[in-house]
Amino acid sequence: MRPIEILDSETINKIAAGEVIERPASALKELLENSADSGATRVEIDFDEGGKTEIRVLDDGHGMDLNELPLSLERHATSKIKSIDDLMSLNTFGFRGEALASLAAVSELSLHSGKKESPSGSKIISYGGKTEGPVPAAPLCGTQVVVKNLFFNVPARQKFLKSDAGETAAIKKTVRSFALSHPELQVTLRQSGRVIYQWGKQDFFKRACQVLNVEPNQALLIEAVESGLKLQAVLVLPQWNLATQQGIWLFVQSRPVVDRIIQQALFEGYRNLMMQHQYPQAVLKLNVDPGSVDVNVHPTKAQVKFLNPSAVFRFISRTVKEALEKKLGAQQNKSSDVIYDTHTQQNLVRDAVVQYNQRAYTAAQEDAVETSRFLAQSSFQNNAPKDNSTDLLNAVMPEAKPKGAWSSLQLIGQYSNTYLVTQSAKALVLIDQHAAHERVLFEGLKNNFQKNNVEKQAALLEELIELPAEAIEAITEARYEKIFNELGFDLAQRGPTTLSIIARPAFLIDVGLAPLFERLGEQILDCGSKGVIDDLLGEIWASMACHGAIRAGRVLSQSEMQSLLNQMDDYSFSSFCPHGRPVSVQLGLHELEKMFKRIV
């Protein structure tokens, strides 16, 4: 073994570069953060070949003079802090003084800078850490950094860079992140002289919508403050979700971060509004007391550590959920979407309703007793259908002053015993009866559980369900057994793999429970180990609602369909089932006329 020796400065700088500079995009991130700290109002970025051959960043910040340029390339030379105490009150982005020194060690770097009041600028050049200058140069108000041939002297690092297309994608992501963090800056990105992005100075909401490529009416801005935590966020409505997490942008103290606590809090806020494997689009900017967060836990500052992570999680998840609920509720009850003249519309739907009633009456009469009892148990209020088309039509027509968006829709009938056919002033609206009832049951379950008001009914005969032993053990664990009791179940273990259902919620009285408890057993095993009861409850309510909701193919009477619409008005999230599927789809007159070639 070799004796212990102190490494030379060149090796030290290259090691530091490996920690801070991973690829062209990370080099660009460091340069952009320096521009932001310099007080710039405009930043221009140019690059070629994925940033491998050249990255050029020009800003109009404070700039540096001839004496400062050499210091900017020294390790641990910085204007951001002076002592260890400053680390606890950081308000800048870079602070270690390593970025430029690390870049200089692994590239051909030139630095041209000047101050506003100075008649001339200065320039310094570094070839793999060996500097030339500084020398006087042309006047410049700000700083221009040019990085060429990244990792030219570290071939082991260079060969691990991705293709030009891959590195270009990473650069674009870095610039988008910077633009979101700094909407007050004018940002331009060019590739080989061609403009890729260009954003002028603007407010946070407009910048976020542009970067996310969504319309302003597809998103909402939220701002909240609580106990030293300040959240500013743009949330895209769940209709425009993605199959990947590429639309999620998180910032702490305006720094881009990868943080599981914030991400999970965001998911919790969108819970039951997204389908499985779908993700929201959102930009979250969290600011906290500098003393309650450590941004120095990772060389690239991509991770942070909170003094009170639980408070951060609760604050974000609650704020996001309440904002979405308010927005979706306002959209749902926006009168302009559903107002129509019942007199002018009546003739348009009368024939369709009469024809529907003639076809559906016989089936509805036969199914009325079973359906009415089923719906009554799940809080529907039903009237048996009458053999009178006029009475049925009058029951369909809404009141002069509708109480909400759903109940004011004009009910035409039921298609394929699965979809309610309705219309508003603007569109034909098809409603999935199972998804709609599922949301109603979900919200009712949640409300009754919170009020300890679940109606329970004892079974005449116990239902025995066979489950894996580990699922039985999890379900009958004391803390979960209490939850199931509050949900309306009385359970008992009859053997290593046998679960007995002694009592159940009233609305599930006629539902076979084996598939439900198979799913619940899986959910407890997946979530229970984390001990997150609230997460598990949401999954349980959703599963119970799904198994208890009216199924596709069930004939509903007019009064049952209208009752479902009435109940949907009670909940802000009724546009989505608890699993995130849309409850309704709309087909506007313009789209219909295009289908019939009335317009082209």
C-alpha cells in the first residue's frame, strides 16, 4: 500500500468537478445560478452538440472587475458567505465557491466580465485549470462565460456522456427549471443559433403556464402562509394529467430540488383525482425559515433536509387539496355552463324521452324493486316509475332555478344501461353512472366515517372469506380492526386463512365481499407497513365505493337518474371517480355538426 500523501491541486479540482459537474446540463445550472445571484434581469444561453463542445451564458448582472476575475476561479472563493454562521441564513444559490473552479478544471473556460460604471471589461482564460490573464477587454455590463470541450482532459468522464439528443434534453430541462424559478428574468435559449425558448419578464402564473404548455384556464394559482412556511404553486387541473412525472417541478428557497416529502404531499393533495399511474402537472415553490432547512446535504444542492418534515407535508397536502376542491367546485357550479331555456329545449328532447321511456319502461318496471332498494341503501331517494310518458318527462325537466351544475342538466335518458344522456346549453353530456355513483358513495363514506355515523347491519349468516394468512393477520391487527369497525364491519378470524364477516355497512348488504377484502388485504400489506392510516383509508373508501356502486348494465328509472345527478351536486370532486376516471364527457354542437358534415 502506498503511503498517505496530500493530493495536488489539479487532482483535487478534478475530484470536486466530478461531484458538482456531472454533465453539460449541471455545468449550465451552476452558471445560471451565478447569473441569478449577480442581480441579472436578462440571461441568454447558447449551446452546441448537447453542450459538449460549447455552452455560452451571458447576463446583465453586476459583473466583476480585473481583481475579482482570478479569485472567481479559485476554490472556496465566494461573495455569498463570509463565515459558517451565514450557512444558516442563505438567500443565494451558489455559496461554496466551487462551481467555476470545478468547471475550469475540466474544460476550456473563458470569463469576460465588467461593471456598469467601468469604462472597460476584463477577461480571463483557463485551460483545464491553468489560467491566462486576467487582461483588459471590451466593455461589458455583466458577465459572459464560455465553456468549451467539457471533460476534454478527463476522458473517463467524457465517454459516459449521453448522445447529443440526450444531453440537449437535459439542457432544455435545466433551462425550463431556471425559468420557472425566476419568472422575473428574461430568458433566451438558443441551439446552434436557433431560438428554442424565449420568455420575457412575467409573473409566476403566466411563466408556469407557458413552461408547462397549458392554457391559463387549465390551471390555478395558490398562495398560502402558515407557521414560517410559504407556498406558491401553480396546479394544473387533473383533466390534464400525464403518464410520467415530467410535469412536476419542485423548488425550495427557489432552488430546484428532488424531495420525496414535497412530492408525496402533492400526490396526497391530488388523491382520488388521478387514475393509477397518472401524475399531476404542478410547479411548487416552497420558502421556509432559512434556519429550518439544510440545503447543503448534496453537492449539487438537489436535495434538502427539513427540520420539521411532517409539518411541511401536512401544510402542502392540505393546501393543494383545498385549492383543488374549491376550484373544481366553482367550475362545477358555474352557471354559464348549464343555463338553458327549458321552453325552447323541451321540444328538442320530448321525442327522445318518450321513445326512451317506451323502450325502457318494461325493463325498469321489472327491475324497479331491486334497483330502488339498492339505491335507497346507498342514500338515493326513489319513486317507482309510472306508466305515463308525460309524467316521466315532467320529472326529467329541471326546475326553473337549478341548484347546481349536475341537477340542472336536462336528462334525456340512459344509453346501453350504462351512461346517462343529458344536455346543457352548450353540449351533449354523457355521464358514467358507475363512476358518478362511486364518487357519491366515496364522499358519503368519508363523511360518515369522520362523523362516526356509518350505518351497520348484522348478517343473518356469516360470510366466510378465504385470504392469505398474512392478509388475515394484517386485517385483524388491532389498529386496523378498529378502523374496519368504524367503517361498519364486524370481523372475526375463523382459521389461519379464513375471515368471517359478521356485520357490514348497510349499503353493502347485497354485495359479495370476497373481492373487496382480497383487495383490502393487498392494500393493507402495501401501505400498512408505512403506518400511514390516512393513505390507507382513502384506498379503503375507494374500494368500498367501487364495490358498492351501481354497475354498468343496470337499468335506472328517471327518478333514480335524477336523484344521482342531485347528489353529485353535493361534492366538489364529482367530476372524477375516486380512482381518477372522468365521470362525464361532453360533445358540443360544433363537434356534432362536423361529424354530420354540416360544417367543415
